[in-house]
Amino acid sequence: MESIFDSAEFNNNLFFPRPDSRPPPAGAEDFLIPVASEVVVHARRFPNLQARLSVLFFHGNGEIVSDYNELAETLGTLGAEWTFADYRGYGSSGGEPTLRSVLQDAHIIYRYLKEAGVFTHPVCVMGRSLGSAPAIELGLHYPEEIRGVVIESGYADPVPLVERRGLKVGGMTPEEDALFNNSRKIDGVRCPLLILHGEDDFLISPEEARLNYRQAGSEEKYLEILEGVGHNDMMMAPDHRYFTCLAKFFQGLA
């Protein structure tokens, strides 16, 4: 029997891909990473000679890599070099996205970039919203390699994400729970962990961030609930709190 997580009905409620064929901005470097037969996934690196940390970033379900072109310079001031990864069907990537393929492809993307020498510093993985899933996946499976994990506006359980759009999933099997439930998997993450969430996030409740924080296996873990912001405006937090939290965490890792 097919898992609900592999069904078109589930994934069409979760993913909102859009194409983009524009060339990279000046100074950026693009990669087309083979993840399946005749399917490549796009990633974009912004070199930073001042960096002491390499960040692999997985974006939200309604975003693409190019959305971060304008932000890359600002993010680069935090002491890290950034590489942003798309999902299947997003940007100039091929194929169609599923939650299962996002997790599987995260391993391929990470190993490809590592073997290609793209990561010139210790690696931190960061995931925003949907991107929390591949970030936790890599933090769980590469404990000796991943220096830290950052979860921004991340979920604990993927089911409410689609049920709020009218799709009733019901319960998960133990196998599905072990693979897709962030709050279960994060128990196995042992590296330093930073969880950022908006106090006014009505798409993914701050309670999910608190659950992930409680469940996390990391000895060094931090939870920052940012006042005055919701799901999509985290960078607008008062007193530049979003950026100061990241800079402090990155400094500790580097």
C-alpha cells in the first residue's frame, strides 16, 4: 500500500514549485546536482573570503534559491559562506517534489558539494519552514561532519501542514513517523542546535518550535522565539534579533 506521503494529493498540498532559469548574479556559482535518472537539483553558492563557516541552506516550500540573491550579501556579514539548495521542480531543478525525495536528495546534495570541495569551512545546515526537514535529516545522519544545525520557522509534524488545507491524513505508521516527523528525528541530533521562530507565526505554531527544542538530543541547544514577527518576516524582528542570534551561533561554531 502506498504511503500517503508519496501520494500526489499530499505533495500537491505541501509543495508550491515555480521555475526560474535566470543566470546567477555576479560572483555566485551554480551547481546542477544529479539526484535521479535525468533529474538534477539546483544549488547556488555565494563565495565569501571572510567566512569561517559554510552554511548549506534549505528554503521554504514557496521559495526558490533566487529569492535569496538580494539577501546573500547581508547574510554573508554573519561570518559564513552560504550555499542555497532548491528542491525538485523548483528553480532550474527537474522532476517533481515529494517529501521523501527532499530527504533523499539532501544526502546527495550534501555529499556532492562536499566531494566537489564547495565547503571550505566547517559545515552548518540550516532549514527554513519545510527546509527544517532536510536540515534535521543531515544533522541526524552526519554527526561527525555537521558542525551545527539551525531551524527557522520549522515544523514538528508535517501532517498539520496539509490538513489545514483540507487534506485528512490520519495517523502515521511507525516507519512514516520515524522518517517524516521532525520532533521524533531531532532526538538523534547531537550537534549544537539553534531554533528560531516567530512569536506571531500562525502558519506553524511556536509550540512546534518548543516541542522540537524539548525533544532535541543536543546538549548545546538554543530556542529563540522572536517577538513581533510571524512565519515569513523573521528578518524584520526588532533590534535585528534574527541576525544577532545567527551571528552569535555561527561565531560559536567557527
